[in-house]
Amino acid sequence: MAMTAKITWINGRAFLGESGSGHAVVMDGAPESGGRNIGVRPMEMLLLGLGGCTAFDVVMILEKARQKVTGCEVALEGEREAIDPEGNLKVFTKVHMVFTLTGKGLNPTQVERAIKLSEEKYCSASAMFRHTAEITSEWKVVEV
């Protein structure tokens, strides 16, 4: 299954990213690297993609299990290799995700199962991150 994207330079370090599905996002760098700080950093986009991918899966799995989920938030913290003066890649080495799920009578076993299935089977972003990063997670349920 092919996906497409197009990146267009705006100016400085700002770029417009357009997805094949017709959506756009502005990416930019920090002022110290020539950016104006008007958009998300490209590496932040990777964390956002991981969070969105796994949240999508978790909600879908819980709904299929007939759980009454009303909200899902994933807070992510990623660690990258230290800056290398030789210009080597600074990949993510650790990512920790904290899931906050809201709903009525959510079964903790189903919540844990949904997160595990996403991390290990369904989320393609998790599969890619696992090549360089240790992914850990925790979760909590808020009754509404």
C-alpha cells in the first residue's frame, strides 16, 4: 500500500508538509538553527505519529471489545542520542507513553490488552521505533 507526501520549502527552515490524503502541516526549526518556530519540529512529528497511531488502535480495540471508552490521551516523552559533533544521526533511544483512558466501567484487563496489541501487533509506528528505541508505557483509567 503506497502512501504519498510532499514537502515544500516555505522559507528559512519552515516547510509545508502535505499528505496524500489532502491534509497539511507546517514544520519549522528552532531559532538557533535558522527557524522562526512557526511549526512543529520534524522529529516531534515522529512522536506525534507514534502517539496517534497507538491511540487510534487502542480506541478501536476497546470499542470492538464493547468497552465504553469516551476519551483517550497519550502523553509521550522521547529521548534521543546526545548531539554528535561528527554529524551522526540522533535517533530516538527511549520513548515512554502514558495513556489516560476515560470511560464508564472500563475493564483494566481489556485496557492493558488493547495497549499491548497496539504496541506489539498493530501500530506500524511502534514497529519502526522499536528498531532504535526502547518503548515503555503505563496507563490509567478515569471513570466518568
